[in-house]
Amino acid sequence: MISQKDVEHIAKLARIELNEKEKEKFSQELSLILDYIKQLNEVDTDDVEPTSQVTGISNALRDDESVNNLNNQDKIIEQFPERKETLLKVKAILERGN
Amino acid sequence: MEIKNLTIRDIQTGLDNNDFTGGELAAEYFASIKKENQKLNVYLSVFDDKEMKFDKKGELWGSFCAVKDNILIEDTIATAGSKILENYKATYSATVIRKLIGAGVNFLGKTNLDEFAMGSSTENSAFGPAKNPHDLKRVPGGSSGGSGAAVAAGLATFALGSDTGGSIRTPASFCGVVGLKPTYGRVSRHGLIAMGSSLDQIGSITKNVYDSALVLKTIAGRDPLDSTTAEIEVPDYTKELKKDIKGLKIGVPKEYFAVPAEALGEGGGRGLDPDVEKKIREAISIFKNLGAEIIDVSLPHSKYALAVYYIIMPCEVSANLARFDGIKYGYSVTGDNKQATSLLEVYEKSRAKGFGNEPRRRIMLGTYALSAGYYDAYYLKAQKVRTLIKKDFDEAFKKVDVIIGPTSPAPAFKIGEKEDPLSMYLADIYTVSHNLAGIPAISIPCGFIEKEGSKLPVGLQIAGKHFNEGTILRAAHNFEQALKNG
């Protein structure tokens, strides 16, 4: 049901690199799971509203005032995998070009 | 000193009577952990070098808590059971942690779990499975297996876990202890590493129902840092326990005891274990003797709950785990130019190497179900059936106060027994609906059954209406006392 090509596409979207063996394994496992899920088509949901959350709360607001109760910038910066002083270092997102 | 069975109240009484000091208790716990953890693998990190406080302040003073490793405690490692966070140091503490500290609790360490809370057995942990104290060849349940086993083995007074599809209740059931999943919105999720944001709840694993009520009283409440928490006042749940359950209307869903094929929506052989069913029926008799009224109810969409859960949860997972990308924290290949020269490679390789099989499986399932062309067929459809599942409970609760049933279809299985993902997912059959509907549910021990020479605990599940934890705790407490008094 899910081909290896589908798995390649999904892996790209999910930003996870897979080797050939993994692609085959996941295509089998995902197909099995999706097969089980197919039974939802039996259910008549024509006039049913979707539920995205069960609290019934909407628009939890607070006053537009600055609240600074977490002074943990140092701890956060310490976790950066690569940095230059307090700046987070990442690979280029734009290439030098003409 | 026998600390194994001490409840929160036992400890406070003992400290008041000078039977022992806080320091002696701490030393005993750490000594036990040192002795047993190699065998049980329940703790991923132990706080034996941290300062403990023993002043008599706060309702839970004197007690020692084990915390599931997906709940943040500032300045300590939080792995979420994954290599991708193996060295991640939490930069803040979860709201529940701050509340427990205020209540006088000391923390013993972080417990083992299925990676990112994905699993029902703790076998998906990147740091090895935890073992069930009742039979070391069997799983303690999951994903809060470390927490469940720690409490059962007496390596903590109580523990914190998280429950998205049964992850507090299944370990409680397999390990023979009490596990409570509160109403969605009752307890703050701030500081809980998110899995399924519309399903997750933090809850406690305790030795008895009284401790469960006490801990809930402390951790529940509106939190401005979690907009999904309710404005509803937190009652003193312990006061509810004193009342009896005469006239309590208890619903028993017929679908829970249906022929296995019907109950699970597919071929039998994976149905309700007849020994478990016997224990649940005995429990129903006990409730009758306590004066409760047993009423048959129907939850017609029960059989679709698992399918709904295994679409909605992976979809939410795919969004929540996108943040683990090797950029700001966690495992990253970015420093190694042999491995990654582009930003895309940093993402793809950090995630491929950092995540185990189950997270990758669920991220991909969710990515697929949310992708263009499939969103309506899968995610939207699942959300609509979710509405029907919630409506089933709303209808049933017009006739009854609580709904009971088994927590798990069978007792603890053997490590390595469930080889394919689907057969593992089926272990959640009785627990996922409550997360989908957002209702509270507790698992309490209701006896033991024998399998291959081992005595294995069986869990009874009691579910209630939204924000009605008082009622399910009252039912649970009365049952627990009846079972104790024989």
C-alpha cells in the first residue's frame, strides 16, 4: 500500500535519512498499520464535526505586558551544538552566488 | 528499616514519631536503588549527590518521588528515553515539579521510559528495557514503565508519569500499583516533553488510592504557562475518599467483554484474557456488595478507538518532534563536516541517528497522514470519529457515574514477545479512548493471576466524567479497602 517511493517522499518531508533496508522495512510496517486504520471508512461521519481538542476552551488570553520570569539564556546557549560566543552557528542557508 | 511499602502518610507518621529521620530514609532509598537498579533498570539517573530538604513544610513533606524522564527538572538531564537527548540538560522545571517542591517532596531521580513516551512496554527505550519487579523476564508496561516498576519495587514513595494512550495506567496495571490519568486540562503540561498535545496528561503512580488523591490535589490546577489547563477549582480529593459508594451507578460497557474479534475490530486470538475477565467480574461483584448499582452501557465506537488514536497521535507527534533537528540542542552532526556539509544533511542525519525505530515510525506515519492528498482521508476522518467516541462517553455518563473495565487485555507479557508494532499497539485497546475523550481514568490492582509460575498483577480501570476525579477516586478507594479487608 505504501511503496518505497512513498517512503522516500515521506522521509524527505520528515527530514529523516533512511538507508535502503530501512526504506523497505518501513514500507512494510507502515502498510500494515495503514491497513488496520482503513476500518475507519466503515464509520458514517457525514454530519460530524471534527474534534481537535477536548477542553472546550477558546482564546486563552492574558494582558499584553512583558513578563520575564525565566532568566535562563545562559543555560540555553550552553546547549547549542555549535556556537560563536552567544550566537548559534548553523550551516549556510543561502549560497553565495551571482 | 522496611521502606518498600511506606506510603506518604506512613512516612509522615514515622517522621513525627521519630521512628526514623529524613536523612535515614533518603539513605535507605538510595541504597536500595544502588542494589536493585542494575537488575531492574528503572532509573536512568539518580540524584544521590543532590541536597535533600527535610523541613516539615508542605502536604507531601518527607516523601520521595521518581520522575519520568520526559518531565523537566532544571539543571538535570532529560533524555526522554532517546539518544537524541542523551546529554540534554533541562533549562527550566516543569510546573508540576515546582508544585511538588513547594509541597515538600524530594526527588530520587529520573525513570526509564519508551523513547518519547512511544510504547506500552518500555522496550523502546534507547537505554534498555526496564523489568517488571513481579517477574524480571516480563515488561513493566509503558511508556512510564520505570515509574511503575520503581513504585512497585519500593524504590520511591510515589512517581510521576505521563499518559497519552495509557502510559500511566498500563504500567500501573502490569506492576500492581495505582496509576491515575487526570482529565485533560486538569494538570499542567508545561515542562512535559510533548508527544500528542491534545492527548498528553501528567499523572501519578502511587502505592495506594489515598496517595493518588493527595498528589493530584498538589499537582492539579490552572497554569498560565499551559493554556489548555482549566479554570476549574481543585477540590481536596482526600475528603471524597471518606464517603461510601452506596447508590453509585457503575457502567459496564458490553463491548469490553465482547468476543475478541468484535472487541478489537479484527481477527481474534488477541482478545481479553479469560483469567483477566474473571478478575474483572469478581471486582464487579465487590462493587455490588458495597452498594453500587451495576448498569450495562454501550460504547458503540469502542472498536475504532485504536485506529483513531494511531492516526491522531502520530500526526501530533510528527509536529512535536520536528524541534529535534540538531540545531539548538540535543544530538547533532553539525560539528562533523565529514557527515554533514549542508543544513539539510544536519537535519536528516541528526534525526536519523538520534531517533530510534518507534519515533521514526510514528513521525513518518503522521507525516504521511497529514501530507497533501491524505489529510482528509486520514486526519480529518480520525478527528470526526474522535467526536463520536467522545459522544459515546457523554451518552453513557447520562446513565452512570463511572465506567469500569480491564486496564489491559492481558497481564505483563514477556520482554521481546511482541515483535510487530501492530501487536504492541493492541495492548492499548482499553486505555486510548479516555485520552481521545479527555476523561479521567485510574487503574487500581484487583488481584493476581498465574502465568507460567509467576504471579502477575491485574489492573481494574475506573473512568469518570470530565473533572470528576473525586468520584473515581472514591470508587477506587472503597474497592481497595474492600479488597484489603477480604
